[in-house]
Amino acid sequence: MPEACPVCGQAYEPEPGFYWGAMYISFAFSTGIMLVVGFAVYYLLNDPDTWVYITAVAIFALLLTPLSLRYSRTLMLYLFGGIRYDARYAASRR
């Protein structure tokens, strides 16, 4: 991940250790993924054995981890970093 936005120059790490809080957001995303996959396996496969649940949840959790981490960092910046997206500013920089 670059140190700053190439368009507006916003620093992606406002202070050292800023993204420790993103771990909690990522945990919430992972919990949501596990619940959705668990319910989908239950309803689509008619309550299979326990190993099917574990395998399906593990595969989806591993595949979606990069996406979860990226969005948790983005939410951390927007919620606690004071970042606001200005489409007009971004368009004028092009």
C-alpha cells in the first residue's frame, strides 16, 4: 500500500499504530462472513456434516481476507481519521 494517495496526497497512516483499531473492524467483517456462509451452507446443503461447515467457512474466510483487511482500513480512515472524499477535488487533479 502506498504511503499517500497519488491523487490528493492524503497520508494513509495518519499516526503510528493507527490501524490497530482496524483489527476490530476486520474481526466484525470476518464474523459476518462466517455467519453468512454458515447459514448459506445450512440452507443450500440441507444441514450437512460439521466438516462441511468448517471447510466452507475456512475457504471463504481465507479468500475474502484481503478484501476484509482493505475495507477495514478504509473504514478506519473514514470513521476515525477525519478523511472525507471530495469528488470535485479529485476530478480537478486529473
